[in-house]
Amino acid sequence: MAYTKLHLAIPDQRVARSFVQTVCIFEFPDPSCIDEAFEALQGGLLDVLAAFPFLAGALGPEDENGELKLEYPVEVTQAHVQAIMTREILTDEKYAYATLAKNNMPTSTFVGQVFAPRSLREHPDIPDDVEGIISFKDVIVPPLGIGAIFIPGGLCISTYTHHSVMDGTGRSNFLRQFAQSVSKIAKPDKADNVDKVDSPLTPCMSSEARMGLDKLIPLHSPGQTPPTAEVYGDGTLEYKKTLAENTPCSGKIFTIEADKIRSYRDALVAGGVKTERQISIFSILAALVWIHVTRARYPHLEDYRDGDTSIAIAVDLRKRMVDPIGEGYVGNLALGTKATMSIPFITAEEIVTEKTIIAAIQAIAHSIAKIDEAWIDRHLRFLRPRGPITDTELHMKHRFGPDLYMTSWMNQQVYEEWNIPGAGTSRPTYFRRAHSEIDGGIVFMPRRGVNGPYEILVRIAQQDMDALVAEERGLASWCATAPT
């Protein structure tokens, strides 16, 4: 079989080398349709891989400089689909759809040892929970794994993509086209009515687009002072942890109704609160999380109490480039900006007031507004390797430290029509990230339409989660239901 190579751009080489784990969840009341549903999913995957053939490839080390390469088949066949997608049927009632739905589909259910695609968790070079950084020392892994996992009364489509190949926008693009391909097979009469996506990239154009991005990044001149970046650095950042490495962690979804947060934004604007750009819903939600998580952590921040806390915010640069790049570009093009505040200021009040919230909103708004051509150029130049790539982790003290990193999936279109045979609804009813033993990672989840609630996945130490949920007039007080 003939193979070709996908060029991985400079940002692809420097991103965290881990799998991003997502789960689309459907009600599935009729188990007699399992075979038909799986056949539709397999057919849809074969169809969408014609546009994303590199996802049927193999990701491994390029050379001793630490760079990665991705080789993939020129023609994707049913054998590739069978290697990527596996089917499982779980009969344990603790996974029953109705029970999980009553609890807002808690993230803690979706542990990797059960819900990661079998093709990945049984891979000899990948941990069985499919967590953490892949070293790629004499290791080759698939860039994609999909599990069709049938639970009592439900179906979970577990999709794990390797971050070195696609970022969040790329993954959203793939999932949207995957849904359309399944729908086209299951209900061909609806195919012509499906919203069109940006034209998918051909294999040639995909490499050319990534090469084109590299050409925009200047080479380092001899004697030139290396550029700096806000949340990236060379080597591993060493800092004092405030909790033991084996401290249990928790992930909970905090759900805030759209009307509540919009009304609060309108009140801030009417009250004359100024930011460098229009106050965004994201900046308000991020401010609330930042403030209240910092306060929950405060008892064990002894070594940082007189200092600062920072948040890293992933920002999609596609539309911010001098020559904007369309959403059809599926490689990595989201970089981190940083906002910083004083820990004494955040924790000074017994009950958080608007003074603290507004200050956090303004800090976040500034961190995003400052991203201009010079900022982008400096950060892309920093990512150009100046030696062997030895570490791709963020230079933030987020794990058992004072910092956080935040990723927004709010605008990703994942609640698409799939029309899977046997499913109770044409669209997913929930979208979740798999459970991770992570401290300091915050994900703003995709929304179910313009009036859907805002769901925030907060992942912190268990003892901090207990304090966060219990805080008087804290983050949980913004939620209509208890965090799950």
C-alpha cells in the first residue's frame, strides 16, 4: 500500500503531545438497532476519512531533534476504519443513560480505562487510561481512535484525537463532517439540507497550508536575542508544589443559565464598566472561575500568598492573523495568552464583591485584546525550534500551584444532526470531556444552541473542589443545579 506524509507545522511540533478526549452522548432506547447504528458510524467514518486521510496514519518520531512525523495511506479502506473504530456494549446499570442524565452526565463517569477507544487503550505504547504526554521515544501511535460504546439506554461516541495533528477547531471541523457523513448514510433524503462546512482540505493542500504557516515564521538570526512567550518556555518549569503529587483530583461541570450571565453582563455595561473590548460572556465566566478556584486553593498556597496567580487562555489565531486563515485549517493555531492578578487582592474579601469580579474581567479582557500582529509574530517565532524539542508542557504553575489554564470550546459546533439509527434524538444530548486526574485545567464546554446553558468543566484537587462547591456565594451559587 502506498503511503504519503503530512507536514506538521511548527505549532504542531510544540503543542502538548497528548490525546484530547471527547464523548458525544445519545439516548439510544432500542438495542436491536446496535448493528445498524454501528454500520452507519463505520460508513460515515470511511466517508469522512476521504477528507481527513491523515487520521488513518501513524504518528511517530522524525529524528533525534524531537520532531514528529505523520505518515498515512494514500487510499483509506475499510480495514483502516476497523482499526480506528471499535464497538463495545456495557451492561452495568451504573452506566445507564437515564441514571447518568439525571445527574447531568457527570464527567467522573467517563474514565479512560472504560470509555477510551479500545484501539488506543490496548495499544502497547499508550497508558490504558490514554492520559498524559506521549514521549515518542521509539513510539508510534495512531492519531485517532473512536469507540462506539453502547450503554443501557444510550450510546457514547468516544473520539480521541492527538493534539499534535489537530487543535480544537480542527477537531470540531472533523466531528461536524463526521456527523454529516453518518447522517448522509442513515437518512440520504436529508443530505441536501445539511449545512455546508468549509471545504475540507485535500491531503496535498493540508500539507501545503501547514508549510505556508511555517513560511510566515521568520528564522532566528545569529546573535539575535531569542523571543519570549507568555505561557511557553524552554525545558521544564520547576516550581514548588503545594500538594503531594498523589493528591486525588476531581472534575465537575458547573452549569450556568444563559439568561443569568447575560443579565449580569448587561448590568455591568449599564453600570459603566469599561474593558478594552466589549465585555464578553467568556471573560465573566473565566473571571468567576479564576477568583473562586484561587480562594478554594488558598489554605495550601502558603508559599504563594503574597504573590500572583496567572491564567493561561488558549486563543484561536485564525481570524487574528494579518491574512486570516479559515476554519478549514485543521492544524494547531491556538496559542496561550496570560492574565495575572494579586492573590492578596482576590482573597481579601470575606464574600466576593463586584469589585473583585470586575478587576478579573478587565485583566482577562486585556490579555486577549493585546493580541496583535507583533504578539502573534513574537509567539510564533518563539515556537520555532532553536534546538532539540525536549518538552512541550506549558510554563505555568497550574498543577498544585497558584495558576490555571483555560480552553474555550463554547463556539464549537458539536451538537450536529447525526441521525444514527436507533438513537432517541438526531443530535447528541450531551458532550463531555473524558475524566482526567488533572489539577488546574478548565474547559468551557460547547453549547446546545444560542440559548443553551454555559457548562464549565473545572478540574482541581478534590479538597479544593469541596471548598469551591461549599463557598458562600461562590461559583456554585451562580448555578441553577448542583455541580456534577
